[in-house]
Amino acid sequence: MEERGDLVVVGGGLSGVCCAVTAARKGISVLLVQDRPVLGGNASSEVRLWVLGATSHMGNNNRWAREGGVIDELLVENMWRNPEGNPILFDSILLETVKREPKITLLLNTAIHELDMEGGAIARVRGYNSQNQTAYTLEAPLFVDASGDGILGFLAGAEFRMGAEARSEFNEGMAPETEEHTLLGHSLYFYSRDTGQPVKYVPPAFALQDITRIPRFRDIRVSDSGCRLWWLEYGGALDTVGQTEEIKWELWAVAYGVWNYIKNSGEFPDAENLTLEWMGTIPGKRESRRFIGDVILTQNDVVQQKTFPDAVSFGGWAIDLHPSDGVFSSKPGCTQYHAKGVYQIPFRSMYSRNIPNLLLTGRLISTTHIAFGSTRVMATCASNGQAVGMAAVLCAEEGLQPRDLLEPAHMHRLQQDLLAAGQHIPGVVFQTEADLSRQAVVSASSELLLQELPSCGELAEERSYALLVPFQDGPSPALSLYADVASSMTLRAELWTSAHCGNTTPDVLVATLDVPVEAGRGVEIPLDFKAQLSSTAHYFVMVPAQPDIHLHLSTAQMPGVLTVSQKMNAAVAKSLVQTPPEGSGVDTFAFWLPERRPKARNLAVKFHQPLALYRPANVINGLNRPWRGTNAWTPAMDDNAPALTLRWEEQVEVRKVSITFDTDFDHPMESVLMTHPERIMPGCIRAFRVSTAEGVRLAEVTENHQTQWTLDLPAPVTTSGLRIDVLEHGEAPPAIFNVSCF
């Protein structure tokens, strides 16, 4: 069977899905080919890996760093439908998202095995579906390899690398002295279930019998299942493509052997009623081929947060490397070293250097082995997939090849189209000339002035705390904290910010303050640093842990304001300070982490002068999340009919309206497999109405949980303004980050 489209995407993991959906929504025809019966790759029910990205489970200093666009849509939808973390339901969400795009032809169970080249470019590919016994020939002017192992690039002769580069090649401190065949291995998981009665287990003959072959066997816990068994890893010293079946069999032996140890060793009496509910049948693969583009992203680009003129995506996961012997190694299961913030990923790493019509996404992009330790995680791969999908649209519309998009006008359009679709590119502002809202005067029924985060009566633990809040350049605002103080003392307070634009790692000390404090309950502690702030950014109002004082906490939540902390316990504090080896090229710094809701609390605080952080004009400033500011409009707490209005001096024609709501970009939402009590983020506007200035109702939405809502009008509407009425929201103040009109 022959099929022809504008774009062929090989690989139906999250990167391929986000690529295909992005391209199809912009109007080009996409042939999406997946060699498995479901979509999702490592995130599917076949593997069941957490969808990780720049937020790193909120285990780093990357605040408000969840990926945007299609992957955000998928994760938010999964949170709403599937807070219990059922992997089968996530499969269905992915399938639904792809199937509702009429421009996508989806071919499941179809493996690409052959292709034709014409003039040095890919002309067509051939695949076979063993389920319907059909051979397919797929033609398109553009191809995307999102296959994980890079079957398309490999067959086409695209340049690639495998293994670790020598330290000297890219001056990477974490690289080995000499080039090595060192790869990250595969992992395979299992799930158990309590049946309520004793269950006998007889292992298969191929199960590992000698559990001591696994040096970390004493770390096995009966409660571990699924991704918490990520360290059941093997194959990094082998050919992770050609020997993947041998690797799988060894992992089966290990996994069944671990379960046999849990059930039959006598070390786990709590396992008596457990049965083996599910065993993975295909391993989750981490690393194989990495293809070469016009730029190779390196460790230094990640750690130093290098900026690129062709930035189209971003990463923020740690440089996460594993011993090549995996579960049989005596070394720790992984070593993770973070940058101080997120980093840009350039488009030049997303196409083949020597195959002109081949785009690359997922874990195939052009990086060194060390940088790959960060870029490989699925939410980052998905963000790259969206970038590649949008690039394919521009190429198809203009008759271009991927490299042609480096021309400044094309790159500007690519970046702006990505931002319009919800993508986040750190440091790149949405400022497309086509957006009519940028010409409007924005007003609102009210705006929230941040005066107080009132005490809820709870006391903070004895640890170091900091209120992360955006301040304008100029004099630092004065504020007060509240505490129960056991005896009179002098409290030390500090004001910190970040050296790198947009970071939320406190590495620049701005001012210190010593305040005499009398003993008592609910003592007000005034803090006036009297500092002259040189930039508009997030600042840390920090109170190091001190005996005999317990700060008051608040349940109040505000967009772009967050409390982070460090525990004093020495064993925990050690893990919260990154201390890399000397000469590794990685920074030493402390992690300041928030609590996950519903335990999340802010410090109780009162500002002596209200902070105007939530002005209506924020919705047209080109930033759709907290980035050096709140970048949101939020109405006053007592506004019973909140509304936002855009007005133009002259009437305009509006064909499309897009609104970005607050679904808490600091929440990692990796709950594909992690349960969570919330279905809708508390600051998300759940019901709203959009009308013209003349009173014509364009839309009324009674149930919303998504970040970005878009209205495509069947015919343009001529109007002098738009009004957005907020009809319903959660317990947190509602917020709008962006309004665009086209």
C-alpha cells in the first residue's frame, strides 16, 4: 500500500506524537509510523516510565519549568482524567489526541525496514505491519526520525555516534579521559498486588538464582515497584541496538530473580500476600545512536546555560549518568549533576548534518554522551518534538529544507509560531507582529495587590526557609515575617538573587540583616534590607535555620510566588547540596525546594507597601509563565465579577483568540504513574466567557482544566475590543498569563 503526505514521522513515542500533532494542527498531512501497538514509547503501558523533564520531580532549582505546548496538554489532561496514575489510561489519551487530528494517518505495528535515496535525500520508506500483513511505501518531501534507535537515520546513512567522547574533544570535565563504548542501559520493571491471602511463587527456570550478583540487593524493598525499580538496568557495555534481545533476557532473569528473592528468601514477611501483577515485556531503553547535526550540544552548553540564536526548546534534567554494567555494578545506580537553571536547545541539533531532508527528535538529537545524560528524558524529548514538527510546517509551506530555517527571518517565525502554540523557549519573548493583542489597551475590573500571605496557624520546621518573590529594580520592599520565639534573640535574614537571567538558584547575596527579636507567640519581625536592586527578577527572602524560632506558615497560594526550604538534618542537607568532583566542570550549589501540594505552604508575610505584581498589561508582555516576574493578571480577592478587557483604537478583525491559564508550571505532573490528590490546578480558571466590546458572545466555557484555550472562529469578527469574564476558579487566585488575538 502506498501513502503520501507532507511529512513522515517514524516513531510514536512522546517526541513523535508531539511532532505529528504540532504539524497536523498547522495544516500539513502527516504519516505517523509506530512499530508498537500503542503510542508513548517509554511512557506507554508497555514500559511505564515516568515522564520526566526540566522540573526533575521538583528536585532541582528550576522553578516553573514544566514543558509547554503539546506535552503540557497531555500531562494536564492526564492529571485531570487519571490522578490515580493508571498507565492504560495514558495510552488512551495519547491515542485519542492523535486520532482526533484529521491530518494524521496513524500506522501502528508498522516497522520501517528499508528506504530509497534520491539526490542524497530520503525519497520514500518502506515498512511492514505483521498484524494485517501489509507492506507500506510512504513518500514525503520531509522525514522525522523519532524512533529512539534512529532506524531511519541509520538506513539513510546519517552520521551518528555511540558511546562517550574523550574529555579533550569537547573539553567536558565529566567525560572519560579516552573515548569509551559507555552507554546507559535498559531497565525493566514489575508491579505487585496484595491479594489479601497467601500467594505461593515458583520462579521460572531462567530467573537469577544468586541474588548476591546484584551488589545493591540489600536495598531491595517490598514496597518498590514500577519506576522505583529504575536501577534494574543492564546493557550499557553492549550494543544497545543489535543486542537488545539479549539484554532483555538478562533483565527478565534479574527482575524475576528479584521477585523470587522478595517472595521466597524469608527476608520480607510483608510479601506473603503479594502476587506478581505485571512484568514488563520490553525494556525501557535509554541510549543508543546519537545523530550529528550542525551543532553538537555539550556538557558546557548545559552547565553554563549557553544561549543560541536558534533556540527552539529547553532542558533542565540533571546530567544523569549510569554505570555501563548497570545492576551488576558496585557503583551507585546513577550520578546526577544539575545546572543552576534550564538551558536552551538549538534547532541546529535537530536535523542531520549530511541528509538534507531528515529532522531528528527524541533522544536522537545531536549531543555528546555527557549532555545526552540530560536531554534524553521524555518531556524534554517531547518539547524537541514540537519544535521539529513546527519546523516541518515552515519547510512544507515555503519549500525549504531544515537548514534553510537558520536564516534570521525564518528562525524568528519558527520561534514565534512555537511560542504561540504554548512552547517555552527560555529568554525568548513572544512578540509576533500578527498578534493584535499587542496593539490593545488592557484593563481589568480589578488587580490583586500582594499585601499579605496570612498565617494559617501552622509553624515551620527547624530548617532554612526562603520566600521566592519577584521584585522590581529599585529599593527593596520592606516586609514582616511572623514567628513563635522561645527566647529573645537576634534573627539573621538574607536577601539573595540569581546571577543568570531567569534562574531561581540563589547564588548572589544582595544584603544581610540582623534583627533583635523578643520572645513570644506570633511575633512580628520587620525586615527592611534597604538594598538597591539592580534588576527585575525573583529574589529570595531567606531566613537560615536558627534554634528557638519557628516561622509561621500560610496556605495562601499566589502565581509566581513560592516558599522553598532546606532541611537542617545533616543526612538530608548533604543530599541538598550539589558537590561535584573537582575538575568536573559542574558548579557546587545548594538546592532550595518547595513542598508538593497539598502539603505546600508559604511563609506568612506582610509587605509594608502592597506589591503590584499582577497588572492587566502582563497578559501582553510576551511571557506565558513566571520568568523574572509573575507575568500574570490576577483579580483582587474580593472581586465578585472579575473581567479582563482588551480595547483597540480602531476596529479590528479577529479570527482567533488564545488564552493561557495558570496550571502551575512548577508542578512536574509526572503522575503518569504517580498518584496525586488534585485533578485541576487550584489557580486554573475553570469557567469563563469571551465577548466582543459590542456585547456579542463568542464563547462560554463551563469546564476548563487546560493551560491553553484557543477559539477558531468560523468567520472573522469585527470589533473594537474583547472581554473575558471569569466565572469559576479554584481555591487559589485565578490567573491569566497571555491573551492573543489574530
